[in-house]
Amino acid sequence: MHVGATAAEIMDVTPTEIVASLRQARVSTLVHGHTHRPAIHSLEVDGQPARRIVLGDWYTQGSVLEWRDDGVELRTLGR
């Protein structure tokens, strides 16, 4: 963490660690939670497309990842 880091920066992941984790597992998709900012991030690892999918927290913005043959969709659960 650097001086002056915001709460959002502290709660996010380190991009180099995401790439290292994808390489180590030999996968192109990483699904995780904990940062509480649901989104699908596109990135590139060793010249190949990859993605990081972040699930929302269950207290304020629960989400579900729907995985189908034609793609994925990150949906927010209704309250």
C-alpha cells in the first residue's frame, strides 16, 4: 500500500498477482469475491485473452454468476 491509498485501492487486488495466479493455475478465468465490487474485467495474459470476475457482497449487493455455453452473466440479486 502506498501513502494516500484510498479505501477502494486497499480493498482491491494486485494486478500482477491476478496474472501470476492465472498463469500458475493455467486458466483464463478467475472468479473471486471479497473486494465487493462486482464486475467482469477483461485482460491479457501472455498475449491471450483472460478475465477476472468479481462477485458482489451478500449484505448489500448479492450477485450470482450465470455460466452458459454462450457466455457468462453477472447478475445482481433482488432484495
